[in-house]
Amino acid sequence: MNILQKIWGVKSIRIHLRVGIAVLLLALLAPLISNDVPILCKTDKGMSYPIMDRANYYFAQASGSAQNEDKVCSWSVRALWPYHPEHLDLSERYQSPNSKHWLGTDGFGRDTLVSLIYGLRIALIISLWSIFFALTIAMVLGGLSGYFGNKSLRMSKLELAGHFLIFLIFVYWLWTIVSIYQNTFWVCIALFISWVTLHIIWYKLTRTTNKKIAIPVDQMVMRFIEIFRSIPALFILMVLVGYMSGVRVW
């Protein structure tokens, strides 16, 4: 407790922590802070939540199955700002900062401040995924390197070739699924379980083979780290942003 009190006693730490919490809240609560559809809407059919399905809400209005929300909703709860990054208003292009648009608008009439607020969500998602993948890869590679070293893991050439082929098949199917589908979490989990199962089966089939060779796991991990560090960080960031489908700043 004394350590936490000493840390909190540093003024710069308190300032950075408060700013970080404010940024986190803005990122998480962006749809509730600024949105052009009602958060909660009470109709004759009951309660609805247009904020959960913004695309269908506008599609229903455009198709004529729903009229103006002020006529449909007996009462509604709305966000603080009635704007969304995907909402275009060409009549308000290139507006300078004013009471309506605090940071002005861009060439499509989108509110700049709202785009920045929603942009925080992208930064947060990319940061969390980056930390998760980095931590997972570091724990796995570090554990393998420390446990096996350079001489403890021994395999035959046939066993090694089979494991490598199974790994390539797994990477190919994972890349294909992620490229085609959007909601792939459970599919990837099932694919990972299948991948581990195939490795276990192949190990059972080839464990009795002779002429096993030592696999320098520690040395391979070190070479992998050197190759990974040679890749520009900007390239990795662009790849991550490319896969964040459905989340856009502009």
C-alpha cells in the first residue's frame, strides 16, 4: 500500500492516469456520446435499441417501413451529439469551428470532433490486440525456449516434416477464414483445436521412429526474434488496421 501511495503522490503520474482514464471512457462510450440514431426508443410494439443496429434502422427508414423517428417513438433517449462518423451532410462541408461543430467539418460534412472520438476506439482496439498477441507469442516462445533449450527436443526428420506441414495447412486455412468471414472467433477456436489434435495424432504415429535429431529450439526462437525485429513497425500497424473491418476513422 505504501508503494501505491508513493506512486500516486507523483503529480505527473496522477495527470497521466486521469488522461488515460478519460481517453478510455471516450473510446468505450463513443456511441453513447455521439450518434445520429436513438439509443433507446419506445414504440407501440415495445422498446427498441436502434443504436445496436444502425444500418437496419436507416434501411427501414429508406424502404418506407419506418417513418421519422419522432413520429414512431413515443419517447427516445439520444446521445449528447447527434452526429456519427458515417453520417454525410454535403450542405455543411468545410465548416470552421462553431457552436454546432466544435472542430469544424471535413469535405463530406462529417464532424471532425466526432471522427476523433470514434478514432480513439480504433486506437484502443489495435493496442489491445497488439498487446494480446505480443504477450501470447512471447509466453509461448519463451516457454518453449526455456523448457527445451537446444538439445532437449528430439524428432525424426519424418516427424519434423509432418509437424511443419500441419503448421502450414493451419496457417493457410486461418488466413482463408479471416479473409472471407468476419465473425470468425469460434471458427478459429475450432481450427486451433483441430490443429493441436493433428499434431498429437502425428506424434503418436511417428514417436517410435529411429534416428532422431536435436531441434535447437532456443536458437530458432532467437533467429525468429531477429527476423521479426527487422520488419518495420509501420508495416505491422498497416496490416492490423487493414483487418479492423467495420471500424473506420474517415
